[in-house]
Amino acid sequence: MKNLYGKEAEDFIANSPEMKNVSNYDKSEWIKSTQNVRKFNFSGRELTGGQRVFELSKEIFKKLLKINAQFISGTDSGGGYPFMIPGFSLHEELRIFAELGMSPYEILRTTTVHAAEAMRKSHESGTVEVGKRADLLLISQNPLENIANLRGKKGVMVRGIWISDFLLKWNYTNRFGYLLLGLNRTKAAIDILKN
């Protein structure tokens, strides 16, 4: 979701906390992709090709919003797009949705109900109901008041297993440590259910 070029891209890579989750190889490729970019004149401004596409995409989004089109959020494609860091880029996408006029309620639906419907998984996820997967995010403030409140997580529940924010942060620091802990807890839970 970021259209960064030249010095701005280098500064982002050097100073953004989320960049610790990006390989050095990807960082160097992203810098290369921003060099020698052609510029275009768009509405009296000089824009790169990527910026021009982004501006056009925003205009299309606003027109679709007016006719109540359904949207699905999700920039974490794993497609190797520059500056698209899984998890972090989703927050940026949701911020842009709000900036372009989508209500916080509808934004939340893009990440829950609409996503589950698109994947034909409404019977198991997308809403909080008895019998569905217990995948939840606990946050400190109401996202219906401001979608940025989604960043204030206190923890998550994944398939009914609680993971505190402390453990989530510890996992970022220690990489695969929590993954192992999570797998052990899941195995322990399954063993308890069997007995």
C-alpha cells in the first residue's frame, strides 16, 4: 500500500519497526525497485507509475463504495510486493478504506464476514457464534469509533487458544519460540479432549 521511492523508501526501510520482519534480500530488492522509476504527470503532479495506479485505484474504490459494492480486505498476499509487510500492511489498507469514506462497521465486515463468504467458510468463521472457530482479537478501544483502534491489541484467540500480547511481542523478538509453544498447547488440548 505504500508507494515509496528513492530517499523516502530508504528511510522507511531503515527506520520502520515492521522492517525487522523483512529479509535483507527483500529490503535490497525493494530499494532497487524504487530506483530509476519513470514519472508521469497526473492532475498537475508528477507521479511514478505505481503512484498513478494507486491514485486511480482510490477513485475506482470511491465509485464502487457509492454503489454498495462488497470489498474484502487483505494486502498480505505474499506476492512480494514492495513495502507490503504481512499484518502491518492490513492496518494501512484499513486506514485507507476509512480515509476514502468507508464506515468502521463496513471496514470490519471486509475482514470478517465478507472474507469468510468469499472463501465459502461462513459456516465456520466470519462471525462470533456458537459452533464457529474461536478466532478473536481483544483490543483496548472500540474500533467502531476509530478503525485505528484495531492496533491496540491485548491478545488474540486462535482456535480457542488464548495468546496474550506479551507472548505475541515475545514471538516477534524470538521468532519461532512461540510457534513451538502454541503447537505444544494445541497438542495438550487435543490430548485432554481425547481423555
